[in-house]
Amino acid sequence: MSQPASFTSHIWDTSDLYRNAVEQLVEASQTMNLDGNVAERLKYPKRALIVSVPIRLDDGTVKVFEGYRVQHNMTLGPGKGGIRFHHDVNLSEVAGLAMLMTFKCSLVGLPLGGAKGGIRCNPNDLSRQEHQALMRRYTTEINMIIGPDRDIPAPDVGTDGQHMAWMMDTFSQNRGFAIPGVVTGKPIEIGGSLGRAESTGRGVVYCVQHAAKHLASIGKPTPKIDSSTTVAVHGFGKVGAVAALEIHQLGCKVLAVSDYLGGLYNKNGLNIPKVLEYLAKNRTIVGYPDAEPITNEDLLALNVDVLIPAAIDGVITKDNVGKVKAKIISEGANGPITTEAIKELEDRGVFIIPDILANAGGVIVSYFEWVQGLQSFFWNESQVNEKLAEVMSNAFKRVVEIQAQYKCGMKTAALIAGVDRLDRAMRLRGLFP
Ligand code: GLU
């Protein structure tokens, strides 16, 4: 993939995810005529910490894993972003994800910067005890750059509230007192927020509803988001499963869902609450009786109104984009569609809700959790959901206004919305020294 002439890194741009993020940034910078000095700085992360994470496996042997924490930009506030456990994790990918967090936090108006972390491992091959050891040792290794006013991790692919509880406990043990504000996405019992676990999936679906209303308002043929609407959800984890349930509860027909082992298809719509019950018992959706099997690849190509890619990055590429038939795509995962594939889809008139908007619900409620924790004053779930809906709705409006102003795609418009606020903040703070 070609790079802009000024991008001279030999460290950061080794992953498609980072290259895609920079390409999107360059496109947004050119469209909005961004100050070249600001654009230059945003192409590089502020700092990265690479750590070795040794743990004793259940069989008694010691294995060393590679861990990373990258802080991309902290102009607006402390770093914010998840910790990923995945076999593909590497420095460049984590840096690209940290960059997306910067734009996401800025786009939705949070006083937070962008960061991301990860451990290169196969989470499905590790026991609960091994997960705990990895999380605790990793926390100790990155201890000096995280904290409630420095950088606040959260769950991401392969991690959940339990991982955050271990991280919070390890960080607190090192200081000698409880510091719940060091992470978000914690269980409720130790300072988590009501509605955080569901927030990303909920936000993905709010965006689909906004998209349908927006398309109708500009006279485009659009699904109504009711029982006549068909949906496919790729990835049935923390984001996909909630999105599937929320959109099912709106009356839509979820024809297909999938996890990393395979997918389910039912032409009349799946009973999502029943699929969730099956998943809780079997730890996979594969084998659920009231459906036919479908591959992940075929799911992405289904003729549905709404497609929600909510698993991992790079699933829709130039190789399979020609088969995608959905009318609205809400990017639940970070970077599920490559830049080339986005261009092709937008040229074909597909309405894409970009990741930094579609999946921002998670970090928005993370921010609410952080604020509630700092005040030790907790809100009920309807207050959380109401505030989430308001922030998402304002962000959506802002992105479509920018799209109309610059006559660009939604992806570029979302980036511009994020970069614009950051640009003003960076120029006000100036370049040190
Ligand atoms: N990992 C999530 C994301 O990519 C949430 C980050 C957070 O809550 O800090 O947006």
C-alpha cells in the first residue's frame, strides 16, 4: 500500500491496520485542508511501551508473551483504550488501534486521548488461571504509564470485566489502596457502570436507527428498521451479541450470526435470546439447533439490509467486497473494512457507519464509568443509556453535517469530525518546547 511521501516510519507502519488508519487520516487531512504540521504529528504515536510478560503455565513451564501499550495522543486528556488478547497482536497494530481511539474520543467529545494495549497470545488456549497471571504481570510491567489521570485501559477483543478486575486489583496492590479509576469496563461490584457491558452493541444499533432516519430524510430508499428489515451480524462476542439482541428487540429479522468457529443462518430470522442461552451453555453458537450452518465468508455476502461486522479488523477487503450486498453497514469492530473496500462500497451507494462512530458507545460509557468513579456517585441504567443516546445522536448529526459540507464519504467525515477538534486543541496547546 502506498504511503504519503512524508510518512517515513520504519517502526509503525508494518500492519495493514496502521497503514489503513494513516491513509484515512491523510484523506481526511486533504479534504479538510488540515494544517500540515498537525497532520504530520498525528501520523505517529506519542509513546509505546513494549514488555515481556513471563507467566508460569498450568503445566509448570514458564512462557514469555509479548505485551504492548501505545499512547497515540494525549492532547485532550488521559489515554483511553482497550487491552486486546489475540494471536495477531503486534506493535504496529496496537499503534493503529491507539490512533483510532484518539479520533474516536475526540469525535464524541470526550476529554480523553487515544491509547491501546495488547498481549500476543491465543486466549482460547489459555486457562482462567493463565489469563489471570498474564493480566497481573502485564499490569505490573506497564504500571508506570497507566493510572486514572494518565491512561485508563478497558476491555477489547479477548478480554472482559474479569480482566479489568485483575488489572485494577494488581495496580491497587502496588499502591496499597483501591484505585478503581485505573480501568473501565469493571464489574459493577468494584465500581463499574451499569450499562457499560451493553454500551458498544447498543451504540452500534442506535447508529443504524439514525442512519435509516437520515437516509429517509434525504429521500434515499432505506430500510425502516422494523420486522421487514433483515440483518447479519459477524462476530457474536461482547459487541456482536448485544447488537444482535438489540436489533432483534426492535423487531428486525437477524438472519445470520457467527463466531470464530462458524455461523448460523435462518431465513425467517434467528431467535437471538435462545442463541444466547445456547452460547452460555456451550461457549460457542455452533451446533444451535434451529438454524443451518453458514461460513463467516458467506455471512458477509448475504443479501441483507443491515450488516454488522463486529468481530475483528480486515474482514471486508478488495477480495470479497464485490460480494457484499448490504445497504447499511455499521462497523462494530475496529477497522473491519479496508480503505479500498470502503471506497468501493461508498461508490456503490452503501451507507457505512464508520467504526469510530458506530462502536463509540463503549468508550462513551467508559468515560461515564470513570466520571462516576471519580465522584463515587453512581447513576442508574436509564440515566446512563439516556446520556449515551444523546452523545451518540449528537456525534451522528455532526458526522452527517460534515459529510454534506465536504461532499465526502462517511468514513472521511467521521475522521474530520475527530481531527477538527483535536487540531484546535493541539494548536491552542502549541508545540513544546
Ligand atoms: N476497546 C473499546 C474500543 O475499542 C473500548 C475502549 C474503552 O472503553 O476505553 O473502543
